[in-house]
Amino acid sequence: MAGSLLGFLFTYFALVWTSFGQKAENAALPELSLQRSWASNVDMAILVAAVLVILIARRKAFPPLLVLGGSVLLAQVLKLYVLVRPELDEEAVLVHNSFPSGHTTAAVASVIAVTMAVPRRFALWVAVPGALGAGAVAAETVSLGWHRFSDTLGAALLVSTIAFLVLRRWTAGLVVPPALAAGGVWLMVTYPQATPSTLAGVVTAGVVLHFGWAVSDPRKRTQDHSQPGHDSLVVVGGDQFGDGVQSSIRSVPVGAEHHLVTVHGAEGHQTQHTRRVHGFAAVLGDGDRHRLVGGGLRQQCGRPGVQSDLAGHGDPSLGHDGSSR
């Protein structure tokens, strides 16, 4: 979050609050086009993204929906009521504030919301095509003269900041977002004759791709697969019932995520009587549930004879019978 916020502030102050920044952007600003473009369909993009989030995430849809709605609302509030554009370029034709871009905010927020809703292992599969689409929207708004380059970059970084904030990833993206902001500002100021729409599309896509990469966290997923036995076990009361049945909480890695699973199993499993199992419960998506069961919970728990009941549905591979509840 901190890196995206730093990039957002740097972009705003470097290109909006400096004379050299304003001159560079105004020199590259194309003539305003009043024609309607496909990029105008931001309402439809938001609606489609919201429906996808609800269908995919279901009970966990609130965080991505908060990013989607909060980003669009905050962008408009900042642009219309909070942020200003001082008149530092006497030759400027367009002087009103347009930072950040509402069109780009809607496009980036739609992609990031869906990226948050899908399981982590699919995050990059959503982020890659989504980045191309969001980048195309940013490039289109600049090429039509609706927005400056800084407006699109600021919009993408604003959404990234809110998304990491909702996920409570305070230190995520300390390098890439500021680097994209610094590189984009440098190119805009140094080569104002370059095509700003292309630059806007590239950096916007870069912000979206970075978020998808950070959410998917492939390095952590690799570590989880390479060290399957390194999960945490915390005993929470031991033999609470005096019947030889131990209670524990274990963090079981499932893909790139860790799920807390309460496990109650008999120590030793000497007899059928001592193998009574009071059940375990896990909050998992349908796909991850099968991965958890199929991945060998017996081995994860370290107790080959543990019988289990997953959310009220026994699994034959774990030896479920009537003693589980």
C-alpha cells in the first residue's frame, strides 16, 4: 500500500504542481475529441465486474466490492472537491483539474476487484488480460484528449492503494509502483513529444499486473509446495475431555493460502474406542476443499487414523464413519 500511495502522491505533485510538469503534459495533450468512444462504457464495466465478484466470491465479496465502489467514488471526490491544479503554464489551453481519471479508475478497479475475488492461483490469469483492457482504456482517454497522462497513472495507483489497504498489505509494492510512477514522470518530462497515450497504457497495465503478481504471491506458493511439512501446530487444551482425544489447531497450506483447521484426534489410536473423533471444521471454497482432502490431510495432521467430518460431510478417504460428528 505504501508504495502505491507514494507513487500516487509523487505523480500528482511532479506533474500537476510543477511548471515543468504542466508544460510537458500540455505540450503532449492532443486536441479534445467530443466523439463517443468504447471507453465511455465505464458503467457497464463496473456492473459486469460487480456481478462477477458476487458470483465468484459469494460470502467474501465485500472486500473487492469495497475496492470497486470506493475507488470510483473517491476518485470523483478527489478530482472535483479536494485536489486542485494551479495555473503554472501560461500557454495552457485546458486548465481545469482532471486528476485522477474517472474512466481509468473504473477500468482498473473492475479488473482488480475480480482479481481479488478469484482464488489466488488464478489471480494472474485475470490480471494479464485485465491489464491489457485497463491499459487500452487509459490510452484511449489520453489519445482523445479527455485526460492527461498523469490522470491515468494517478487513477491506477489510487486503485492499487485502496486495494492493498483493504487487504491490509501495508508494505506490498514498495518498489514497483513508485518505480512506475518515477519512470513515467521522467519519460513524460524528458520526451514530451513521445506518444502519451502509449505511455499511459503501458504504466496503467504495469500497475494492474503488479497487483495481480502481489496477490498471487508465486514465491510463497513455491515455498509451500517445496516444504509441505512445515505447518504450525498449536495445542489448545490437549485432552480436554479426559478420553484420550487431543485437540489442536493447525495451519494447513492450500495453494498459496493457509487455512486454520481444528483437529480433534485420538493420541495413539490404540483401540476403536479411543479413535473417537469429535470432528474438525474448515472454512474453504469448493475448489480448495477438494485440494485439502485430496492433498492428504492424514499426512498433514501426522495422525494416520484420524477420522474427519468436513463441514458435516464425511469423506470416505479419511475413514469417516458414525463416530465423527
